[in-house]
Amino acid sequence: MDYLVLAAILLGVLLLAGVGLLVPRLRRQPPLPPAPPTQPGGGLEQERPPVGEDGERTGGVVIAEPPLAPPAEPEQAPAEPVAPAPPVLERPEPTAGRLVRLRTRLSRSQSLLGKGLLSLLSRDHLDEDVWEEIEENLISADVGIDATAEIVDRLRERTRVLGTRSATQLRTLLSEELVTALDPQLDRTLNLTGEPSVILVVGVNGAGKTTTCGKIGRVLVADGRSVLLGAADTFRAAAADQLTTWASRVGAEVVRGPEGADPASVAFDAVKRGVDTKVDAVLIDTAGRLQNKIGLMDELGKVKRVVSKHGPVHETLLVLDATTGQNGLEQARVFTDAVEVTGVVLTKLDGTAKGGIVIAVQRKLGIAVKLVGLGEGPDDLAPFDPAQFVDALMGVESRGTDA
């Protein structure tokens, strides 16, 4: 009996000791983690290890989180390239009455051919000394000896017969004689009957030939014609560029070749292009020629022959510098022999007191002055009209103009 009581006591003690050991261990167990949340669609989120104070994972597998992407910007359509604005084309001044508008440019020539002669003719007594002074003035103005003698003889006869003495009457007589000397019956219009009309522009270096070619193009555009320019001056590097600049201002096309190319070939291509594009006129700028270089003059003749394979050359215009005076007559004669010049363009007439060169050129060659240059502006090239020219020299209101 005592043994049973003792065994029960021992068993109780052992049970109490076991419970005492078990309770602290249970207290040290961490709480069970909450159930992992589910992702949309039923999946479980991947377990993430705890994070320490320094922001690093303290255990488990570290899963790199993708960086947060910046908010997406709305897509923009790629910018379309902006085409450059087309160049603004110039509108040349009308040619009608242009000579009248430029009359002030003739002030230097007016001092000899206009006011100078009138002051002599207005003297009370017209003796031999006065007539000799009149002759000297005309010769100084480059009218030429033969033309001067004819003008003076006619003036002397008319003043003697009519007994003219008033300034108005003398001005009328002098104007009439100068117009007669300029031969108003000559045809001064440009021949534009072809399809296209081919105009060959020739002249020596320094006469302003390429610039004048560009201005002639503006004259034609001002009169409502389409123009193509051929840069056949292939020996001067800047000639083609210069002509291109002139053409671009009025929207004309330029046909050019490489530097040093055969001028005849470039001229041929220009006329062919003009035929294909059906322009009204093809202007061909040629290289400046020294009139004493026979080989070069022969080459100029070759240009004309090659171009003529497309059809006739309708105009061959010789550009003369008015300041060269009588020397220009020799230039004109040699060019006429080489290429049969049909008209003269007299440049720099505003820069000389020798406006009588117009008379001398026409009488010497029998070729009409068709255009005159009276300044550096793009529209300072004017169709020549004898009556308007003389009126400008005499300082009187022009007759028969619509300006």
C-alpha cells in the first residue's frame, strides 16, 4: 500500500516537471504567419523574406523587383519635314515707256548733244566759228565725222531758209535732225517668230555681256514670254553661276555644262531643251571674244552653225560698251563679219557723255541699236526708240509714249 502511494507521488512529480519544461518552449515559439493573400485569378503571392532596418532582406530568396517605369507619355506622330518656301519671283517692270522713265540717266550726254548744241544755236549771229563749235561738239559726242558733217549741213540750210532764231524753233530743228540721223525706219523689234526663238548674245570681255543677257531675259519675261538661258561661256568660271542667278529671279531655266566644256555643245543642248519644253525664247550667252583673235571668232561661228541644226538663229545681238567710243565700231564690224549681227545692245550709256555713239554704230554698220543700258539696276535695259532718246537728250517731254 505504501509502495503504491509512493509510486503515485513520483509519477505526479514527473508529470509536473514535464509540464514545467514544456510551457517555456511553447512560449518561445513564434506566432503562426497569417495565411498568404491570393492574387487575382486565384494564385498565391510569392513569399517575401523579412526586411531589416537597413532595407535589405534578412533571409530567404531575394527576388529583384523591377524598377518602377515612368508614366508612359502619349505617343506623338513624327514631325513631317517642312518643305522650303518657294523663292519669290520678281516681276520685271514693263518695257513700254521704260526709256522715258530712265531719261534722267542721260544727263551727261545731254550736256553735249542737247543743251550744248542749243546754247550755240541760240546765239544772235551764227557765223563760221559757231558752226565749227557745233561740229566739235557733235564729234566729241562720238557722232562720227560723216554723220556730223551731214547734220551740220542740214541745220545750216534750214536755219538760213527758215530764218529760225527762237529757242523753241531751234530745239525742234535740232531734234528732227538727230532723229533723222538715227534712222527711225530701222526695225528695232526683237525677232521672236521661232518656236522657240533663238537669240545669240555675243561681245568682247568687259562689255557686260552676261549681265546684259540676264537683263534681256527680264525684258522678254516682262513682255509675257517664257525664257530659257544657255550658259555657253564655259571658259569663265563665274559666268554660268552669274547667269543662273539672273534666271532664278524670274523663274527661268538654265542649261549649263562643266567648266571648259565645248561651248557649241552647251548651246546645242540649250536649244534642244528649249524645243522640248516649248519655251518662247532661248537666250545663249557666249564667251567674250577679242576681235583680233581669228581662231576665237571662228569658234564663235561654229557655235552658230551647231545651233542652226535645230533651226535658224533668229537674232544675234552684239553687246557694245558705249564708253569705248569709236573703238566699238571696229569690234562691231569684226563680229558682223563672223556671225552676221542683227542688232546692237549698247550698255553703259548713262556713264558717258558720248551718246552719239548710237548714231555712229548704225551709220557705220547699217545695224539697228535695239536695246540700251542706262544703269546698273536689273530693269535698266530699255528698248531703243529714236524719238524718245532724242527728247531725253534735249530735255523735253517725250512724244508718243504711254509711260
